[in-house]
Amino acid sequence: MGSRAETSVVYTAGLVQGIALVTFPAASTIFTSPSHYGLSSTQYGSMFLPQVVTAITASLMGAGLARRFGLKRVLLAGLLADVASMGLLVTSQFFTSTQALAYGLLLAATASLGLGFGLAVPALNTFSAAFHPDGVDKAILTLNALLGLGTALAPVFVAVFVGVGAWWGLPIMSAVLLAALFVVSARLPLHPAGTEASPPAAGNRPPLHLPRRFWLFAGFAVLYGICETMNGNWSETLMSHLGASATTASLALTTFWVMVTLGRVLFALVQSAFPTRRTYHLLPFVLAGAFVLVALLPKGSTALGLVAFGVAGLGCSALLPLTISFSQEQLVAMSSMVAGAIIAFYQLGYGIAAFGAGPLQSAGVSLSTIFGVTAVFAVAMGGLSFLLARRHHQVSHLHPRPSLAAG
């Protein structure tokens, strides 16, 4: 059991990590504005590639680092990387007159954010479960809801700070909060029973040759990463093309993340009445419909755009946690590493969408068309869902329970 202070730190860190994670997409209009950074669509998309590389690396190495150095140190390293990211972002604004230097600082900032995300979030999930052994499901659901709340708040904060002419207020606020969390966490034990370093059981070692089913889950994660990132990174740009104000564009991103969070809570609460398998089959097609709706939005239809991105958020909501849950329960021989691997492939999809949409726009393809084509990826997810979650496949937890061992 964790103390009240330890529990509070873990939950607060989840909330602030969510804010930090969406700070860059939420400030997309700042990065592309000629009066600020003046980045092209390709430069804006490329900005997230370092984040993808470091997030994938941290996700795959996190378990080994926890076994070697302890889970507390992994969390502290993640928080420190997040602080560095926000600091680099704030610093970059002073060099916008030299775009190459400002852009280099932005690349370093997103790289630090990816490292922080890949190290901190798995550690927070593990601590949350370990601190509440008699209520793991509720604890993990609470942490994920707070993480989602943070992602929804980031665009709101950006809109507020932009409104007062100080967009950099958000990364400064995040850096201060993250630094405070680092100091408090360093002084707490953060070592609940069950998180001691231990070698993986012989029966839980990953197989030498990854099974075909793993690659199906990996493919699903890549497709999901593409679909989520089209909404998370390009919704504000699309809304701006429709004639929305900066505030309304930020509201679209907020609506998306709010519905992602509410959907995850909703489907976790109703899973006894509406089985997780059916949720897994239904949501990709809801998401595909949202993409088609976004693609067909006429100029000026900003209110309908908000609805479309809300539907997209609902469509995304439970897909990633269910993919991890189904893969862990079906790939027992590699369950100790499958969550990190799925997150890594999700990040690969993130990178494809974050970068790929930029050059396509530079080549003359409209963003609406790109959203429409992405519906095909959502439909492909729907097809895969019937292979990965058949009638005899069912998971009891929408939000996967992390291993309580450091690895």
C-alpha cells in the first residue's frame, strides 16, 4: 500500500504528464504562424519525429532500466526529461529570428518529451497498481482518466495564454509543476511491496521468434497511432482551414481528448453489460465515420467540426488499452514485454501521421482529403479487430493491469 502522499504524487504526475504531452500539438497554430515560428506543414510534422524515436526507445528499454536502477529512478528520469522539454520549448521562442536554431531547439524539446513519456507513464501505471492492491482496476482507471484530463486541458490552457499574448505560459506552468513533482517524488519512498526488481519467470520469457499474432496486434497499433495522431496533431490545422478562430480550433482538440477520456471511462464501467470484444469491433467503424465526416466538412462549418472530432475521440477511446489487454492475455509467453512493444508500434503510427501529413500537404493534397483517406486505416482496424477478438476472446479489464515487478 502506498501512503496518501505517494498516491497524490502519482495521480498529479499523470495529470501534468497529460498536459505536457499535448502542449506541442495544442500550440500548432503558434508554430505555423508567420509572426511566431513560421514553420511549414512539413517542418511542423517533422518536429515530432525525435519524440517518436525517443518514446519508442524508452518504452522498449523501460523495463530493463527499472530492473537495474529501480522504478523510482525511472520515474524521476522521466519527470526530469519532461522538465527539460518544457524548458527547451520556452527557450526556443527567443530565437525565432533564426529559424534553424529555433527549430533545432524544438526538435530537442520533442525528443526530451518522448523520453519523458516513455519512462514516466509506464512507471506511473505500475505505481498506481502497486499502491492499491485491493482496487487495481479503479486505480488504473483513475490514473488514465487524469492523464486524459491533462490532454484535454492543454488546448484550453494554450487558448487562454494565447488570449493574453503569452502562449509560452503553458510550458512554463508545466515545467514548474513537473519540477515540483520531481522534488517531492525524490523525497518519498515510492517503493511499494511488489515492485522489487526480479528476473522474469522462465515461463514468461519472450519467444525467440515472435508469433504471427503479435504482428497482427502490432499492425493494429500502427493503424491506431495513425488515426489518433491525425486527430491529435492536425485537428487544429484542419479547423483553421475551415475558417475557425484559434480559440475554436483549440476547442476542437479539447473536444477530441475529452471524448477519448470519457469513452475510456464509459466502456470500462459498462464492460459487464457491453463486452469488451464488441467495443473492440465497434469503435474502429465509429472512427471511420468521423473521418469521413471531417473530410466532407464545408468551409465555415466549425460547429459540425467540433461534433466530428468529438465522435473521433469516442472512436479512439478504448482501442489502445484494449489492444494491450487482448495482446497480454493471448500472448502469455511474452506478456512481460508485450505492452512496451505495442506502445512502440503505436508510436511508429504516431510518427507516420505526424510527419506524413506535412509533405502530402506541401505536394498539394488537401488536409480534408488526407482525413478522408485515413478512414481506410480505421476500416482496416475494424477488420483486424474481428481476427484479434473473436467470440472466445474476452478480457476482464479494459485498462491493462501492469506487472507489479519492476520488469
